[in-house]
Amino acid sequence: MADDSTKLQRSPREVARWQQAQQQLLGERHDAALTSYHGLLQKFPGVSQLWFELGIAAAGELDFPLAQKAFARTEELAPRDASMLILLGQQYHRLRQMDLARACFEKAVAAEPSSVHACLSLATWYERERRLDDAWACVEACAARHPKNPQVACVRALLLHRQGRSAEAEAILRELTARSLNDPQLRSGICHLLATVLDESGRYLEALRWLFEAKTAARQTADTGKMERDYDRADRRRRDLLASLKPATIQRWRQEAPPQPAPCQPAFLGGHPRSGTTLLEQILGVHPDILAFDEPEAFAHEIWNRLAPMQAPKSLTAHDLDALPAPRRKTMRERYLKSLLREVGGEPSARVLLDKNPSPTASLHLWLRVFPELKVIIALRDPRDVVVSCFFQNLQLTPTNANFLSLERTAKHYSDLMDVWLRMRELGGFDWVETRYEDLIANLETESRRVTGFLGLEWHPNQARHQEASRSKILFAPTYNDVTKPVHSRAVGRWKNYEQALAPLKERLAPYCRAFGYAA
């Protein structure tokens, strides 16, 4: 078995079969990929990479027991391969197997203590768990081995910032910005963090300057022009589809809901990113009758990717959606729920399954075609605060996130997504409620009691102590660090600190301010 990798590499025919399996995996043809990998592993059972890729295919096919078996076998075959252990940790993270993910990162460091990648993977994991002392020890050990490494210094600055030692963090970040760094992604991250430190200390003009610098560097890491074109094409298709929908169509979909109600009421918490969805999800999620999911992948993989992926060769039309056969809708429902519940284990006892994920608000029409009985909660916030907050995010670049590289595109994204909500609200025919971030901050119990009631539940005292629960788990939202803090109003009206930069966007955002009750 130890020679399986060599045998495989010496066989051009088998290498070609492997490449075909990888193409099937990349194309998300997971069933076909599984067949290919099983065939390869019958001949080469000692190749850890084959087991690893089999695990990814199995997870894509929602065969989670097989995925975990494959990943466990990968680790058995490569117990000292730090790079593979890091990849395994990332896959366990996707599967929401947090203890297994952490263990892999810890084993990676034990296998290769001098690896910067391993040490920083573990340190950032500890930081996300709010184990700041452990993260600090990990980074300091790495810094002792690599005193001039800019990645290590950047994570060190992040931890100092988390500890409230912002002046020390700023000093490190300024020193890093003065270096000639060849990695634009690293430079973008450094400038982003420096902008955040400056913003929190009230130096807004300088914060904005470094933020622009961060966005300029980020543009060098990918073909963002193509990303924007792909996004704009998808937005035009969506607008055409929504314009052709009729109120009677949504009402008919509601009548086509399964005759037998699901054991758990599905609910969706959306709105634009940075509108307070994470805070509200944490408040609702501690209710014993609500099982809340923090930005799961289930909708994207099991519904959106199967109906209207951004790279689809032709547009999905209202007729296509209306004619979607009942058996196919049933399959998508079942796959979505299976994917959603993968991190729970067993049947949930909660009465409500709450999927919190802002971006799929743009696909609310797809939600309602597959789950017409869906209860929809839309979080609102002053559009200007949303734009500023999104612009401050340092996110992995995708066709959607590429919009946050300029204030103009950020405002465009806001209008694109919220136009979906306004159109769906106009069409009606489904259960919905809006909730404003500012109202939640001003009176947490009153507002969250109202939203809890919309879900058919009574307020529970645990909801007033949501921070305690938030501190005990890993959150997936970019705001994972903020929601564990006491509720405050400092973010309300934040846009006024950047009023001059927002001035060219005033006219564009004014209709949304009026639509959602904010003084323009």
C-alpha cells in the first residue's frame, strides 16, 4: 500500500481516470465522481489523496457517514502530512464537525511545528473560538521561528486588536504597510485590519484611505472585472424573472405546498448582509423550540445551484419555475433538509428550523417555489450604515463579494438585493415580517418578542441572555466576534462618519431609506 501512489503515477491510463474523477468533482457531478473514486481505490487503496477527494464527493452527495469514513482513512494514511491535515480540518469545518476540525489543525502543528501555514491555521481557529490565550501562544511560538514573516505579524496584530491592545496592533500594521510585499492578498488583509483599527479609534479619513488601499490590492488577486460582469448578467436575468411573476403565481405555489406539514416549520432569516441578521439569529436561536443555522450551505448547494447558478447557459424564466415538477421540488426539499441537518445528528425536536443567510434573499423566489409555506424574516438597517459596514468587510472574492471593492458597487449590490425583497413583498402570497436593527438595539426584548411571535412561539427568558450561548460556539458569519459582546448602539448612524464619501450615493440610496422608514 505504501507504493500505491508511485504505481498510480506510473500508469498514464489511471492518471487519466483520476483526472476525469477530479473534473467530475469540480463540476459537482458527485454521483459519477463517487463511482470513479471507488474504482480507483480498489486498485490503489493506499493513496491518501484519493480518499480525501472521495470524502468531498461523498459530502456533495450528502453521504456524510461515507465522507467521514473517507476523511478518517485519509488521516490514517497521512498522519504526519501537515498540508493534508490542514485540508482535512477545512473539510471538517465545512461539515460543521468542529472538534474534528480543531484536532486536525492541532495535529498539523504537532506534525510540522515549523510550518507557518499550520501554526496560523490553528491560531486563527483558536481566535474564532475566542481562545485568545491559546491563539497567542501559538502565534508567539511561530514568531520565534519566523520573526520576519509578515503573515505571522499580521495575525499577531489581529490578536493584539482582539485583546484591546490596538496601539500595539497599529504599530505592527504600519510597519507591515511600509514593506514591499509581493502577496497582494496579504497586503489587502493588512490594510483592511489597519482601517478597522483606525475606524474604531475615530480616525475616519485615514481609515477610509487604507480601506481604498486594501481594495486596490484585492483587485490584483482575481479577475474582478469578469466577476462583476458575471454578477451583472445574473442580476439582469433575475430582474427579468421577477418582473414577469404575478401575485396569482405566488398564491398558486402556496396552494401546491405538500399536504402533510413538515415536522418542523421552515423559516428564513434574510435581508442585506450587515443588517443585524447574526444578532437576531443568536437571539432567536437560544429559544428551545428554534433550531437556528448560521449561514449554512444547504440552500446554495441543493436549490440555487440546481435551478439558477450564475454560470447557467440560459436564463431561468418564470415559466420554468412555475412548471417545476412536484417530484423534483420534493427531492430538493429532502436534500436541503438533509444537508441542513448534517450538523445536528438525528431528528430535531425543535418546532422551527431557522436558516439565517442574508445573500440568498436574492433568491427568495426560489425559496418560495420549493418551500411555499416558508416563514420569511427580513432584517432591515439604515441603507447607508449597511453600505459602510459591507465596504469594511474583508471577504473571499466571489462574483457577489467583488461588489464590495468600491462604494459605488456596494450601493449597487444593496439596491439589487433589496429590489428583490421589495418586489417579493409587492407580490405577496407568503408569510413575512420585517424587523429593523435600530428597533432591536433600542428594545431587544420587545422587538425579538414580536419576531418570535411571528414564528408562532412565545418569548423565552433565555433570549435575553443570548451572548452566553454565543460565546460557547463557533459562528460562521463574518461578525462572529461582534455578537458575543453586549448589545450597544455605537453602530447606529455610523455612516455619518463617512458622509462625504457617501455623498455621491445619496440619490441612489434615498428610495430605500424612504421605503424602510429612514430619514434620507
